Amino acid sequence: MIAADARRPTPLRWFVTLVIVAVLVVVVPVHRVRACAFDMVKPERTAIDWVVEADHLLLARPKPENPFAYGMVEVLYGDTTEIDIPHLVDRTARHRLSAAPQDAVLFARFDDGDWRRVAYVDAEFRRVLDISLAHRDEWQSGFHESRLRLIDSLQDIDHRTLRFLLISELDKVPYNHLRTLDLRIPAGQLLSELWQPANYPFQAIHVLLLGLSDDAAARAEIYNFVDRAKDQMSPTNLGAFSAALIELEGAAAVQKLSEDILFDPNQPLDKVEQVVMALSVQHAVTDAQTQQAIADTLSDLVEKRPETGALIARQFTLRSDWSQAILLEPLIRERKLTTIKDLASVTAYVLRAKQTTAQSEDG
């Protein structure tokens, strides 16, 4: 008992923490996450991102006098001075470009960076490139409707490079927008790619797309993963599989995740947080019955494991969803949080929620 009390913040530390957090909440804005909530580590930019954001863009082909070196053939954006591309033309590119004199390779760089090989540009990719260039300014701030239209059109093209671009772009679309798209990628194709090592960085988006497909084989794959995950210490992409299961089964999926993982006191917190991540993502977009099931589950979870209040605060903050303030505020008042870090996370969330509510009422 003494050891447990020793872990609790003292009244002075508790008060100081509240003051510090209150100041931070006022002066530090909360930013929405741009990419999919279920990301693993992956390339920081898609090909379209490079076209939209880079300071210099050009097309290159092997030099006539040296087929192993690239030479500029067209400047797409930026100045043309001191262009030296320190990339060798590999065998595959050399043969492919030799057979297609109209094709080229897209290179990009920032003012303070090196040239980056972005993509092989054939007629199909050139269409996407030209559209992206035409929308450079408007696409630099979020997912504009015209960008979503381009992404949608990529679903109907049988083209290896554009297929990869489609998946990488869909991976960046916020889940609430993803649900509204006319998704036409066959579930069988997604399932065949799901466990391929080359696709692991994009496994989460494959799972979410399977959840939106309403396909019987996809449903079985997702159920089987969740069943296996309850006995694994660190299942990869549990958050994405949990969100997909909720998309398919609604409130029944929330109950299953609660019984299998959330309410099991032996489950590690990082694993619990992956499921809470899925609950936070679905909370804003699901039907009323499922939303109520999520609310009831989170209430029971905090009652059983008060320390989960911090991860609930963290995940709902990332979604700018302030609906859990009433649930979490008693954890502060009743001093149920045993670490300064957890206290700070929950306090920041509650104060931000109150600030947002006040601003909304004033506005």
C-alpha cells in the first residue's frame, strides 16, 4: 500500500503539473494527423507529394555520350542551373528507356537536399504527373477534392507503378474520407497482397480496404487475425484489423474486442492502445448503436484499468475528438492516475476539451 501511494503524485507535484499543462494547452495547438492513423514506417512522400512539394522537378534520360549517366531533357519546375544528377542508369532502366524514346525518369529535390529518383514516366504516368503539376498550389494543404478524384481514377488502370501510387495515396487519406470513396479494388487482389513481405509497410491500408469491401473472405481473414491476436504479445497492425472488424460487425465487434483484449488485465497497454486507436477512429464515423457500444466499453475500461485513461486521451486527441472529457475528468479529481506523465496526458485532454467547447459556444 505504501509503495502504491509513493507512486502517486504528491499534492504539490499534482498542482504544479496542472498549472504547467494548463499553460501548454493554451499556447500549443493540437494538429490533426495527416496520414492514416494505422501507419507503420514507410516512405515519407508519395510520388504525387514529390511533384507537389519539391523545389525542383525534371525529366531525365541516359546521355547520348554516356548511357550510364542521366541527362536532363525537360525541366518541370524550378531553375535549370547547375543540374547534375548523381544517379547511374541501372540495367533495367537502360533497356526500358532504349525501347521507349518517349519515356523518361522523374527526379526531384528540395533546395537543401539531393536529387531523388521518383518514378519512371511513361504515357500513363505522364498524365498523372501533368494533373499533379497543374494542382501544385491547392494540393499542398491536405486532400483536395480534385486529388481524391485523381486517386479514384487510378483504380481503373492496370499499371504497376500507378497501382503502387494508388495504394500509397489511399494510405494517406483520412479514414472518414476513405469510407466515402467508391472503392473498387477487388478483395481477392487485396488478400493476395496482404501477407507479402514487400507490402508490409502498406498492410494497414490493405486491411482497412478489406474491411470496407464487405467480402466474405475478407471478413474471415480479419476475424481469424483478431482471434490469433488475443494470444500474441505484440500483434502487428492490430489497430487496423480492429477498425476493419468494427466496420464489418459494428457493436458486436466492439464487444468481441472488449472481451478478448481490452478487459483482460494481462494484456499489455501498448496492445490495448492499438484497439483504443481503432475505437477512436470509428467513434466519429460509425452508427449510433456502435458509437454507444464504444462509449460503454471505454467507461468500463477506465473503471477496470484507470491507467488506460492516458492512452484514451492520447488517441482521441490525435483525432481532435473531445467527447471523452466527462469520462476522463474524474481520474484527475479522484487522483486515480499514478504517474505524472499519465496525469499530464489526461489533464491536457480535459482542458483542451473545455477550451474547445468554450470557443464553440462563444463563436
